[in-house]
Amino acid sequence: MKAERRHELKQNALAKRLVEAPDFFREHSAKLSLAGVLIVAIIAALLFRMRSQSEQYAQAKQNLSNAEQQLQMLKRMDFGQLREVDPVALAAQRNNSYKSGLDATDLVLTLTSSSSKDIRAQAYIVKGDLNWWLAHLAPVSGAETQPSLRPEQTPTQLLTAAEDAYSAVLAQYPGQELQVVAARLGLAAVDEERIATGEGNSLDLVSKAKEQLNAIMADSKCPAPLDMLAQTELAQLSEQLLTPLANVTPPATQPSSRPSLAAETRPTTLPTLPTTRHHVPLLPLPHEGPNITD
């Protein structure tokens, strides 16, 4: 009897709800419609955001590729290989590649968020390389007397900008292994370039460069080819820089400008590192981009 009674009560409650349903929907139809509209709007906003993030990530990758192309063009603009080129045209080409490359790296950093560590770290590496190479390339003929043939920034400013970019990788993206190695090689090259141009205390700069190279060799995760590169550069640093500097008294005054590019020979202390350090490969970017904007 109790079971039958319970079954009867359930049937009565269900019947009551069915009878009251039309009134409920009429009374709350506006609220239900608004809730439906809100759900659809939220879904549409999420889809739009995902599509927008994907497009921004693709744009960032394209800009990174453009920046690397400009870097490669800048590397080839050594006056020793372009002696027949008009110095004015050569200076303009260098300046254009440098600025276009920097603009592209800045767009990468603008389009990506802090979660896109791989592409952002590589953008800082390219940014550092652009500044280093413009500082490293010897002046075009006539730059000593014609300011328009010089970069807008001095070599000191360019090397400082390169150092800042490489340091950003170590500070912000320590987990990006290849870029960390590239940044350390870059910092060592900055110190070597400063030695070559007579900027700062040579022995201190040698010590700083060696510190970066030793850090690479102490990293158990460093790929073997890059570890060997660091060993080679450390040996060259000791032979070409440390030994001579320990026995030579630096001049009282440093030259006011870098050697003319028309010279047949380059100083023996110019770093050889950048000809190989820029071959550190770009990390493959994920097929599905992370969150692009914060």
C-alpha cells in the first residue's frame, strides 16, 4: 500500500508540473530568451577570440621570418664584398635592413603574450643580432667625414641595445634552451666587439665573455654541437685576446672612430664568433598557437 501511495503521489506531482509548465514559460519567457542570447553571444565571442589569436600568432611568425630575412641581408652588406657599390646606396641599404628588421621584431613582441615564450625569445635574439651586426660592420667609405653615411646610433649604443636584447632572453625565458645558448653566445660576442673597438676594460670584458661561454659548457642540456662551438670560441678568446692583452699596455687615448672599411686587413682581435653563432636554429613553433593577448 505504501508503495502504491508513493507512486500515486509522484504521478500527481508530475501531472501538476505539466499543467503548470505553459504558465511558467509564459511568465519567464523573457528571462529564458535573454539567457539564450547571452549563451550564444559568449560562444560567438570565444570563437572570435580564438580565431583572432590564431591570426595574430600567424602574423607574428611571418614578422619573425621577415626580421630574420632582414638580418641575413644585413650580414651580407660587408664592404669587403661590395667594393663597387655606391657608399651612399650601401649605407641606405644597411639602414633599411636594420630598421625593417627591428620593426618586425617589435611587431612580434606586440602581437604575442608572455605565454608565447618560444617566438618571443627568438624575436629578442634576432633583435640582438641586428644591433650587433650593424655595430660590427665596418663603416662605409667616407663615413668619417659624412655623418649621413653612418648609422643613427653609435657602435656603443648598438652594442648596448644588443646586450639588452640578449639579456632579456636570459631573464625572461630561461626555459628556452636553444635561445639561451644563442643569447650567451651573443653576450660573449658583444664583449669581444667592445674589446676590438677599444671600449671598456679589456681584461674585464674577456672575463665576462669567458663567463658566458663557460655557462654554456656547464649546461648539461646544451646540444653537443653548440657545446663544441662554445669550447672553440673559449679557446680562441684565450689565444687571441687574453694572452696579448696581459702583456700590452693599453694606449692613453682610444681612437675616435673605427677603422676604415677600405682597409685590406681587419684587426686580429675582431671576434670570429658571430660568423657561427647566428646559425643557432629557430625553434619549431607549435602548430596551435598559445594565447596571443593577455
